[in-house]
Amino acid sequence: MVWVSSQVRQEQYKVGELKSEISKLELENNQIRGEVARLENPSRLEKIALEQIGLVYPEPGQVLSLSLSAATENRQVSLAQPSRSSSGN
């Protein structure tokens, strides 16, 4: 009877440790999700693209709009063309 009681206490202790670890991992997971959301923020990515990488918005004449139609779906796609002066000609 004493052995069973001891085993029960040991298992309860293990369960408590596992619950604590789960809580810690859930908190860490939430923090990581928040960091991912911050890093994927479109405003942040746009700022990096413009300021650090040097990308620029296409000029109005560089954008082509195409209409695609499928049997069940109509979509419009826009494509940017490189300017003639930046192609090296």
C-alpha cells in the first residue's frame, strides 16, 4: 500500500512538471507567433523593400493588366515590365 501511494505521488509530480512545461511552451509559442506576425507585416516588408533593398514601384506604363477567364473563375492579373532604360540598352 505504501509503494502504491509513493508511485501515485511520483506520477502526480511528473504530471505537474509536464503541465508546467506545457504552459512554458505555450507561452513561448505565442511569443514566436507574435514575432512572426510582426516580421510578416506588409508595412514592414514594404519599408525594407524600398529602403534597404532599393526596390521601386513600377511606373504606370510598366504595368500590364491581363484578364484571365476559366470555366468557373474570372481573375485579373497585373504584371510589371522592366523599363527600357534599366535593361542596359
